[in-house]
Amino acid sequence: MSTQLPDSTPATARWDVSSVLTAVSTTIGPALTDQVLSQLPRGYALLFGRAELAAAMA
């Protein structure tokens, strides 16, 4: 993304993407967010405003 956004650095692009994906996560809810995250490599949860890739098991 940083190459596509004018005057952007990798850090600011990560911040911008995270802001959008956190809003998407809030809109679609935790169940669908979990489903999306289950199909992404480990580490993407942070972009969705999550500390972990999957919800903790009860």
C-alpha cells in the first residue's frame, strides 16, 4: 500500500490499512472476522484491531 499512497511510508500505510480493517471488523462482527482471519497467515489479526489470530478457547 505504501507504494500506492502518495507521501506514504510503510508505517503510515500499515496504520491506514489497520484503521479501515478495524472498521470493517466492527461492521461485520466477530464471527465473520474470525472466519476471515482463519484464512489469513498468522499476524494479520493486528490489522483488524485484534491482539491474537483467533479467539481464545473457553
